[in-house]
Amino acid sequence: MTESEIYTVTVATGTSEYSGTNNYVYVTLLGELGESERTLLDNPGLDFCRGAVDRYKVSSSTPLGRLLLVRLEKQRYWVEDNWFCRYVTVETPHGDMDTFPCYRWLVGDIRLEIREGAAKTLKDESFPELMAHRKYELRERQKTYRWVSWAPGIPRCIDATTEADLPQDARFDNEKRSDFEHSLHYALVELSLKKLAIKFGKSWRDLEDFRRIFWKLRSPIAEYCMEHWKEDWFFGYQCLNGCNPRMIQQCTKLPDNFPVTADMVQSSLSHKTNLNKELKAGNVFLLDYSILDGLPANVIKGKLQYIAAPLCLLYQHPDDGLIPIAIQLEQTPVKDTPIFLPKDPPMAWLLAKAWVRHSEFQVFQVLSHLLRTHLVAEVFCVATLRQLPAVHPVYKLLIPHQRYTLEINCRGRSQLISSNGIFKRVVSTGGEALLMLAQREYKYLTYRSLQPHHDFNDRGVNRIPKYFYRDNVLLLWDAIHNFVTGMVQLYYKSDCDVEKDQELQAWIREVAEEGFAELPHFGLSNSLKSREELSTLLAVIILTCTAQHAATNNGQFDWCAWVPNTPCTMRLPPPTDKDAVTIDTIMSTLPDVSQSCVQMAITWHLGRPQPDAVPLGHYAEQYFTEKEALGLIKTFRKELKVVEEQILSENEGLELQYLVLLPNRVENSITI
């Protein structure tokens, strides 16, 4: 009689709340020569507790040969109790150790087969059983994750009306869900806003009155903003390092619809120069909000709000830094559309700048933040889940950067930008205009603009001093690109390997033809022909999910908490008479008490550090198991540490520091 072979199986349960289970759990080892006995692993209710790492013996009457798969089965014991499995390790009778990453929820009575952790492309497969496993996994995922068009003219998204429609693997952990759902309520309560928030339509008495909502929640930058928001240099600083740092572009010729003359701005320029000289020298810049022109303004509780489409000219002054020198609040220069200048009455100039900042709020929230990070990232997320099996190296590389993205986007669509969402209640572009704004930008969205070097070159902003966002993004781009290039070269030995990877080609085809279906000029091919193309694309995806999202999301409270600096709505139309602007005009135009309260609370809620954040370069779930891949991750972290030290060094001694892109403050995925 042949003696049984004994395998030592270790099973790790998730560490988040409710990850454990009291259900029956069975395991079967599948090898090239056969299967082990189906083994009940636990005493229900005793093993598989939250965070547990349990060890068991599994027998096989015959040698299994090379292990191919581990089959996990969960069956109801008393009540249904879902289980999150992190990984399984198997020690063979000969002392070899294999790791089988899982990182999945087992929901209901279920059978799940997981593979050993070495990343493999199709060409690396040598067993028919593993080829079949790849195909079966993708068939099942394609049933679970489906495309849908939430609205025409924007990227396609996951087919889920609300977050409750998502599979458990795409949902927030319980702690994350609880924190998310309570934090906005906390903000309103802790700010002592309950009495203030009901005062819809009531204006603040004066600008200092806005301080009343700074009682509890504070940040150093928000308080600095409160003190300096009227100053021209601070306005210019925010164009470079605020929450929308990629709007500004070089201006070498004035737009035909912006009739600024040299005499108008001469007093704002440095001595012994003029506007034409500075235009030619590349020292003049433009903010153009033409994308807002003609949008239907929101109606909030029966009261029409207002939207402008400003043009703002800025000058890189040798002593004063980047400063605004002319503002026109509409795109069509008619008789009652004045050009506002720094030498105008102070209240008129202040209100003109506030109108530009109001336009900034709309553009950064809907375009720079929602469209260019959240919705773009979702396309890659859905395509990855539909076309790449868990063993594929690109899946392993991208999946940590897609954590929670589907749920936060579903919540955004149903709670933030829906017909009855928060934007509809307090933002001037809420409702119909919001979707129109996204559709307008989407027509011109390009893959090229998602690549930072091209973006800065095309906007002509490579030489602006103190453009910390630019400098930090380029540091992070280099670190990310080096990392993914190493990974691509590890698994693809030639360009031919990339071209012949059928799963990879199906993935990029789905991205281009499904996710960005309505964007024929996006500029991303539906095929990948080289390792360099693949490396650049992967770097773009990771940068978008990390640094670009952090740059627009994480500073929301800093720049928007002082409401006059970045107002969410305007309650009077743009002024047509400079001399008629008074402090009462400004107070009647800026958000009312109720709107201000919600703006401050929501920007704190969305911009605050997340309690379960995983920083860039850190991986809570270890999908890669090979020594070479783990070495590349270690090198990536070292490079990010160097970036961190460089950013800290450059900020040392600065009164107003730019730390939003410190690697340890950049989250690894879009989770908020």
C-alpha cells in the first residue's frame, strides 16, 4: 500500500472587519498528476477569524507532481457568512513552498480555484488545465463586470446603478464604508453648522463673517488662504499650485476676443518693457474658460445661479511672481463686458478675480478631477477586470491601483453629480450643465495630454518658476515610468512578445473601442506594438490613479474652505459696471450661508486624508511573488523615498509649502 503524501497548507484570512467566517471551508490541491483529498479545514466558528493564519495537513494518496491550482470551497454552516481569503501557501512533502495569492471574497456557497503567484503571459503556459483556467476566469469576470454608458459623450463605465450593485470584491471594506458615510455628517456637526446650514438665501454680512465656519475644521493652507486670498501674487500662485494646476497656458498672441491693449496693462508690467515684448519673451500666460460659455446655470431652490466664461491674462513679473493683469468675464467683448484691471476700484478687481476662481471650481471639480482622473481610471479598471486573468503580470501591476475606484465612482454618480446630488444643491453648474461641461471637455481629451512631459510642453509652461506641481509630477513620473519599464522588460523579452500577447491586445482593444468608444481622436491605438508603448501606457494609468488624482483632490479643503477664494456658485450675474461694485455686491454674489457651509463640509469630506490609505509604492496585497518582481518593487520604494526627501528639502523654509505630492501623501488608487 502506497503511503499518503502529506502537504502543509496555510490559509490567511483578511484583516478588515468581517473578513472572517464561521462557514465550512474545504481545500483540494490540483497537480499535474491528479488531485488531493477534498479536506475540511476548520472547526466552524473557531478558525478563519479576522487576520488569522491557519495551518492544516492535506493528504494525497498519490503524488500530485507540480501543483497547478488550489481549489477553495465555502459552504454555509449556520448562517451565511462571507469570507475574505488573502492567500494560501502549500509546502510539498519535499519541502518546496508555493504561494497562491487570492485576495478575494468568497460569497455564498462557492468554489474558487486560484493559481500559484508567478506572473505568466499566455506564451509561458505549458499546461492545458491552466490555459482552461485563464479562459474560464475571464468568462466569469465578463459576466460580472459589464460596460454601460451612464450618459452619451463621456467615458463608458461599470454597469452598476449604485454601489450596492457591485460585486463584493469591488466594494469598500466595512471600515471604509462606515468612515465614508459618517464623515460628511461629522463635518456638519463638528463645524456647528446645523443652525447655519438651514439659512438658504441669507447672505453673509461681510467677508470676515466667513470666518464663522472655521470654528472646528482647519488646515494651515486654508488659514493662509483666508489671510492672503485678496493678493494678486496669491491668485497667480494658485494657478500653478492650487487644486487645478494644469489650466494655465503660455500666451504669445492675445486672443481676438480679448482686446487688451498695451496701455491697459503697462502699470502692471516691470519697468522698461511693454506687453508686446513680454508676449514675445514668453512671460505672458492665459486662463481661458471658454468651455463654460453658454452653459445653463443651475436653479437652486427656485433661485437662478450664474456662470461666467472668463479670460484672464497673467504676467510673470520678475519681482512679484505670476500675477493677473487683465480679466474679461465673458467670451464676447461687447460694450457692457468690461476688462477688469488691477488699477480699477479695489472691490471691482476683487470681484473679477472671484469670478475667475468660481470658474476654477467648476473646471477643477468636473474636468480635472472627475473626468480626467476618476472616469479615465474607470475605463482601465473595467477593461483590466474583463480581459486580464489574475495571473497576468499587467493585472498584478494594475490591480492595486484600482482599489475602491468602482465604488467611489458609483457613489459619485449617484450621490454627487446626479440630478438630486450635492452638486445640484450647491454648485452653479449642478444638474444639466455639469454633464454638458464634461461632454465638451471629453471631445478634446487626448492621451497625449495625460502624459506630463507633453502636457507641460504643449501648454508652454516649462520655464515658469515656482511651478511646484510640474516639478513634483515629473519626479513621480520618472519614478513610476522606471518601475513599470522594469516590470515590462521582466515579462516581455521583446516587442514581439507584446504584439503576440492575445490577452494584452484584447485589453487595449477594449480600452480603445469600448471604454473610449465615443472618442475617435483620443490618440490611443487599439493595439500595442512595443515594450516602450506598453510602459508609457502603464505609467500614464498609474500616474492618473495616484499623483494626478492627489493633485486635484487632496487640496480641496485647503483652497476651497475659505469660500470667497473658490466659490462653488455665484448668485448675481457678472458685473458690467466697475464703479458700481460695492462690498454689498460681493456679498450678494458669493455663496449664501447655507451653500458656504455645504461647500466647506464637502471639500473637507472629499479632500481629507483617508484613514485606510495605502501610499504610492506600498502594496497591502502581494500579488507578485517572484524574487525579481519583488526586487523591482523594493527599488521603486527606494526611488520614491529619494523623491520624498527632495520635495521636503525644496520646501524647507518656504512660508507656503507644496506637499500635496509627497509620495507618502499620494494614495495608491482613487478611493475618494
